Amino acid sequence: MDFATLLQILDSALRLATPLLLACLAGLFSERAGIFDIGLEGKMLAAAFFSAAYAYITGSVWLGLAAGCIASMVLAGIHGLASITFRGNQLISGVAINFLAAGLTVLIAQNWFEQGGRTPALEGAARFQNITLPFSETLAPVPVIGPIYSQVISGHSALVYIALLAVPATWYILFRTRFGLRLRAVGENPAAVDTSGVSVTGLRFAAVLICGFLCGLAGAYLATGLSANFVKDMSAGRGFIALAALIFAKWRPWHALGACFLFGLLEAFGNRFQNLSVLGVDVPVQLMQALPYVLTVVILAGFVGKAIPPRAGGAPYVKER
Amino acid sequence: MPKWVDVALIPLINLALALAVSMLVILWIGESPFEALAIMVKGAVGSAYGWGYTLYYTTNFIFTGLAVAVAFHARLFNIGGEGQAALGGLGVALVCLAVPWPHWTLALPAAIVGGALFGAAWAAIPAWLQARRGSHIVITTIMFNFIAQALLVYLLVGPLKASGMSPETAPFPDGAALPTAHDIAPWLGFRPSAPLNISFLLALVACAGVWLLIWRTRLGYEIRAFGHSEPAAVYAGIHPTWIIMATMLISGALAGCMAINSVMGEAERLVINSVQGAGFVGIAVALMGRSHPVGVLLAALLFGMLYQGGAELEFEMPAISREMIIVIQALVILFTGALDNMVRMPIEKFYDARRLARQRNGRGTGVAAE
């Protein structure tokens, strides 16, 4: 494999890692506050549809993005209502949201556009355009660093850079602000937070809505950045890979970046090489596709480090009387 | 709260809410919800043709619903029915293709063993990881769904692929063909094309078996005790690892047996995505059926009607696509599973208030024990 191919794969890996990263950070906020969320997939899917639909109708990708985020946050609100207000089972609520999104998106798409459950192709300002970072032309001739900068780092759409910036932002919010401290505390010991006079319900709703917003960005990137329209089930299990990455990263932002990039890299390799041969043994492409899931199971099993979720995760908080 | 409110009234209110929201969705699309309902009911149960499909889907959902229900009794959420059923299909296919079966009466028991074993094996790893390593079974079973999907695609485009274009195994031998509804009861008007087959009776037997297991055996008692309170169960000498393993193996085996109906009874070969989401429908079925075999049977029948009626609906009202079924399914899961307390809390309050009022009036000192 030569240098140029490697650059192309890295470039593609960064694109493919972006929706995973945004969804993974979304899950990070929610699960750190003690709300399990297996509905990342559904929220992404809903955002993908509404962003594509509104970008097509209005001709502006940013209005599409807003619509996608709102749709995702509405679903997040339902999850919050079920798992915080009515103390329902968070996992069941997540399952319901995944199905709701899978069904409603196609149903509405068929109703609005009558193209077999997809949206019309997006063009021009209705799609995220690639941004060329400053100095990428000037730096290009510099050996090694130049091509890496101009081909891998530069030339992505705005959401890729937003996703990358969201990592330090998440770290800062969670570990350097009062809100973050309280949010993490509510996922470990909500009774203590309640005792100190801070609303557990409020904090958890805030976390769930942030999660919805980030899933909205992830879904919008799928439909208006990575591809140019919405198609049925286009999230294709990415919400679950993001969940896997979250566990792989043990609920930490910087590690989430690493995990998502690794899974993006796996996908990029799988796309590029249909028949990969390692040390003379043919590796089926399906093994590459299954690898993120297998790795997650191995990590969960605690054979390679131990993944310990936030202690109060999954349990509804009942205020003492 | 009286028992009938808990087991009948609350689920019915939840279901009514889910259907009401579904009807609003249909109204919003611009079709008449009552007309749509009429088409669905007529399509599902209005003819022998409809019943032939409705009961076929019902059979699938009974198996996957029972699988989720058994796990629920031990307070385990087996979300991996989809993968376990897919692996069950592999087991059934391997058994059916292994020898030229002379007659289905010989092939059926062997296929049951094959499907159950493979389904159980696929549930065994997440179960063991939950029991011994504390890995969350929901996450591991989700991961195993995806791994199963990749594995089956690999096998069906590779080693198991029959000569031909499509990724599927060779057709099963004639001796492995199960009697269909047309073979058994042609006088009821079933056509030869109806997919309903003898597996439906097997599903009913499975319902009875699960009832016996959960409420009439020592293991069932231990499963329920473990589900109610793990510390209490451990104190009573029940071994958690054994219960988690046993429950999940039974759950996986039930999910795997779904393939008897869909792979052996209907397709008569293993195709890609033979489960078609039935594993997930099982979650809705178990929730609605309150994890009781009778409830599961009724809920599976409802979802069978929904699936067949939905197919007819798409045909009659092109504006409503097939995905409407998934929306209804999602709303049923949402209202009966996640938002259950929305209905339960006010009803509980009502009964509590009534009891208090009675006590205050001095009429019902004995009622307090209710």
C-alpha cells in the first residue's frame, strides 16, 4: 500500500468517523447523566431525514440542519419523558424510539416526495460544501506533512470540524465546569445531587436534550454531508457502533475520538478492499464489518481493561419523601 | 389495585393510546383512519387467505415473544432475538440439508433440535458474559445481532451458497417440507400458497411449555425469584450464574425455533435476512402480553393481524407505506413499555385514594389488607 492510498483511506476514515463521533459524544452526555440511550440510531435517522427534507425544501443546508436537530431533540424529549418523568425502562424507550424513527421517516418521505421513501437529491447550497483550510495550497509541496494537511485534514465539510471541536468542548464542559460536575454526579449518585439542592430531573433533561442535539448533527451529516439525500435506514447501525465506541472509550471524550476514528478506519478499509489479505490469509469483508461489535464485546467482557458504566445508569431516580 | 386492572385494563388503555396516536398519524397523512382500520381488519381476518398469513406471522411472533418473556421473568432484557433466530435458521438449514430426509416427521424433531441448539448457543455467550463478567446483556446481545448478520452474509455468499445468483442455500429436500395449512385443512379454504404450516401447533405447545416451566417447575420458581430480587434469591440458595445461563439458553432456543416456521415451513431454504425484524417484534409482544404465555399468544395474534393487515393496507392505500406497521409497533412498545407509568400512576392514585376514603368512613377496616 503506497502513501497516496494511505492518505485516501485516512481521509475517508475521517469522514466516516464524523457521524460516529457526534453520536458517541451525544451518548456520552446522556449516559454520564445516568440515562442509557440505545436510541442514538433512531435520533440520527430522524435527523437525517428532516435535515435532507428541509434542506431540499428551503434550499439551505443550515435550515435543514436546524430541522434535523429539532426532530432529534423531540425524540430525545420523548425519551426523557419516558425515562425521567414517568420512570420507565430506558432501554425499552430507546428501542421504541429506534422503531418510531425507522417507520416515520420512510412514511413521511413517501408522503411528501413520493420517491419510494427517499428524498430528492440535494445540490449546491442544500448540501454541506467542503472547506479548504488556509495554507493548504502553500503547504501541499512540503513532504509528508503537506499532503497530510491538504488531503486528509483540509477539504471536509463544516460538520467534520464541528465534530472534532466538540471533543475538547465536551471534555471542558464535563470536567471543568460546574454544570459538568453536577451532570457526572447525577449519573453516579443522584441522591447526593438532590440533597445539595440541585434538580436531578432538570440536569437529566438537559443531558438528554444535548444528546438529541448532537445526534441531530450526526444525522444531518449523514444525509447532507456524507451523501446527498435521505434513503431508508441510512443510519445502518451507526448509532449502535457509536454506542460500541462509547463503551470502548469507557465514557471519556478523548478516548471516544480514538475509538470512533478506529471504527471509521475499519469501515474505510472495508470499503476500499473488498478482499483483504493479511499474512496470506484472506479476510472476508464481513469480518471487517463485524469487528467493531466483536471488539466491544471483548472490551465489555473485561479481558482488555474493564468498562465500568456510570453507577446510576439506567435507574430512574425516585425522590425521597 | 385489583388484579384485573393490572393485567387487563392498563394494557388495554396503553394499547388504545398507541392505536389512537397511530390513527392520528394516518389522519395527518391525509387518509381516513377508520377506513384504514377496516381494510386492515378485513385483510387480516376477513378471509381464509388472510388468516393463512396472519397465523403464519403469529407463529413467528409467539416464538420470539416467548423468548423475550422468559428472559423478562429473570429481569434480563434479551434484545438479541433477531440474531438468535437468524442462527436458529442456520441450525435448521444445516439439519435439513445434512441428509435426504425421507419424511417430515423425522426431519421436524431434528430441525427443532438444530434450531434450538444454534439459537441457544448464540445466547450463551452474552449470558455467560453477563453472569461471570458483568457485561450488560442488552449491549452484548445487540452486538451479537450485528455479528450474526455479518456471519450469515458471509456464509450465504460463501461456503453455503447454492449454485445460482442469489445468496441463499440450496432448497431443502422434499422430505423436509412441513405440512401446510392447505395440506392439513383444505376444507377451511386455505390455498396451497398460504405460508401457515404445522409450526403454528408447535408454537401453541411452546406457550403451554413456557407456562409449565415458569409456574409449575422448580427452575421456573427460581427464575421468578431471581427476577424479583437477586439478593433474596442468592440468600435462598439460588445460584445466579446457573439461573442467568438457564434462562438465556431457553430464551435463545425459543427464538431459534422461530426458524422452524420461517425457514423450514415457508422459505424451504435459508435466505439472507430470514428473520425480518420478528426478533424485535417479540419485544413488543412480550411487553404487551405481560410476559405471560396467554398474553404473548394474544399479543402475537394482534401483531400477526397488524403485519398481514398492513400489507393489505399498502396495497389498497398507496399513500400509506408498509412502514406504518413499524410506527404502530414503535408506539405499542412506547406506550405499553416505556410510558406504562403514565397510565399506571393515576390509576394507582385513584385506588389508593378510594381505599383511604373507605378507611376514613370506617366502613372497610378489612379492605386495607387489599
